[in-house]
Amino acid sequence: MRPEDTDGTGGNGLRVPMAWLATEYVADELLRTGDLMEPTTLEFRAGRDALALTMFLCERPGETPDPSALPGSRVDELRTLTAYEVTWRGWIRERLAEAERSADPEDPDLALARAAWRWLEETELLAADLDAIGPASWEAGAGPPGDQEVRIWTPAWQLGLPLGHLAVHLC
């Protein structure tokens, strides 16, 4: 079914977001295959949404992703796009704005992509503070009390992007 197909009511019915759903399926399969995180966790969802959003926004018109056969050039492109969080976030915002300018405002695929981005940006997950991890100190009492891991609230996209990147590397 092509992305612009409807539910069979002659064009007056619900438009099915097949492009987004296919992309989300591929991202889900990549993460499951990599066995990086339990599929029931919010971290998994963050990884899936970050990877799906990346794949969706770099899709070529008429191209539907195939989880069993991502071409080497496509894998390289996804590795590059997901490698650096600072440039990725700007790239996502730019591509979404571009898609919104050129797409039908009622496009169900774009609506799901926007919802995924909103969730990734607005949701914070409790995660290890990687900036607090440093070289071991030889001074007594220099570390955090009780050797407990320092945790901070982190935007979901900052956790999901590295998961998506690693899943692409493992495919």
C-alpha cells in the first residue's frame, strides 16, 4: 500500500501513514536484532523513535525501507547522521521544518514524525551522568558518597540517538 492510499472509501476516508509505520518497523527490528535494550523500556522507545525519525526524514520519495536489506550506502548514511548529537538535533529540526513547508498539512506520516520528535524532545529519562564519570581519583573521599552512580534527567533523544547509532553499526 502506498503512503497516499486510503482505507478503501474512495478517497474520503482515513489516510494510512504507511511510510512512517514502515520506517518505525525497520527501526524497531534493527534495535531488537541488536539486542541492546529490553523492548518494553522507555530507552528502547527513545532509540526506536530517534532512528525512525532519522530514517523517515532522509527517505527518498517512493522508497520504503526494507529491514532485511539496507544497502551499504544507506547504512553508512544512517551511521553518519546518528553519530553526533549536536548536528543530529539541528538536522532533525531543519528537515522537519522543510517537510512541513512542502507537505500536505494533513499528512498522517508527518503528523506521526512530529509526535515522535515532540516526545523525544519533551520527555526526560533518568540516566547515568556520563559527564560525572572521570578518571579514578587516588585521593580518599574524592568520589561521590557511597560510590553511587550519579544520575540526571536527560532528554529522551540524547539516550535514543546513541542506541539507534549502535543498532545501525550492528546491522
